[in-house]
Amino acid sequence: MTAHAELAHYRKTPPSTPSTSTTSTTRIDRPRPGDGRLLWRLARDSRTLDLNSAYSYLLWCRDFAGTSAVARDSSGRPVGFVSGYLRPDSPETLLVWQIAVDESVRGLGIAGALLDGLSARVAAEHGLSSLETTISPGNLASERLFASYAARHGATLTRSVLFAPEEFPDRGYAPEVLHRIGPLHF
């Protein structure tokens, strides 16, 4: 069974039940502050994400656990995560900040299950009408992941440049392309 089986759990689970999902190999739940150092390592080892300070991952796991998720293997070790937040000026929009899956378990559907499980939990707890993320040009894996998410949810995906290269403090940045998915219905 792949991690995508977790979506069925979230669609069948009423909001009053715990927000932890389990398959035979992974469990998706909320991050805890103690997970921060391991999520930092996952981000570092991805070799594609902008690596934030270790301190920021500790804070993220404490302050944004409600809008983030972690995939754990059978021993409880994090093997993937998605971090996000609700946009203050659009509280029914979840912005996905980072998503990473350990190389040893890539290709098993964990990234998609993280997105599906997190968005279902956020929808149940806060309401959710759209999801946003930014993707650097050429990151085909992320583009496919979010296009697939939009298709699974019957939503439209639009793209526009959110931050142009000249808006960054240093040279060498590619534009950050905003991918907006919606409307979402749960």
C-alpha cells in the first residue's frame, strides 16, 4: 500500500477524530519541536530546497505545526515533511513553504499524501479554499507534484511570477513562480 491510501482515511474521517493517518509503512501527523533538527536534515539532504537555519525548523515545528505535517516511518523517524501557513490576508489559503521526502522513500507517493493529508486537516480545522506554493523554473518534480494535486482535487492551477530575480538581494536568483490551486472543496 502506498502513502496515497491516506487520502481515503482523511475523506472518511470526521473532523473530530485525531488528525493522524496511518498506512502499513508511514504515518502522517503534526510535527513536534523535537522534529525540527531532523526536518532541517531532510531539507539539507534534498539538495533542491533553500536551507533555512536549524533554529527556524525548530520554531516552525512549534509555531506552525497546525499547518504543517510530517511523514514518519514505522519507527517514528521523520521521512518527509511539508511546512506551510495560512496567509494572514487570505486565511482560507494555505501557502506551502517547503516539502521534502527522504531519498530512501521517494517514489512511494509520500509527498502527495503529505499534501492531501495536510490540506484535508487544515480544511477541517480552519476552512480551505486554495493552496499556493512557489516553484523555481526547472523544478519539474515539484511542478508535477502540484499539478497532480490540482487534478486529484478537481481544481484549477494558475501560474504567475510572484518575485522577479531583481527583487532578491543577490544576483543569481531565478524568479519564484506562484502556483495557485483552487477552488478546493472538502
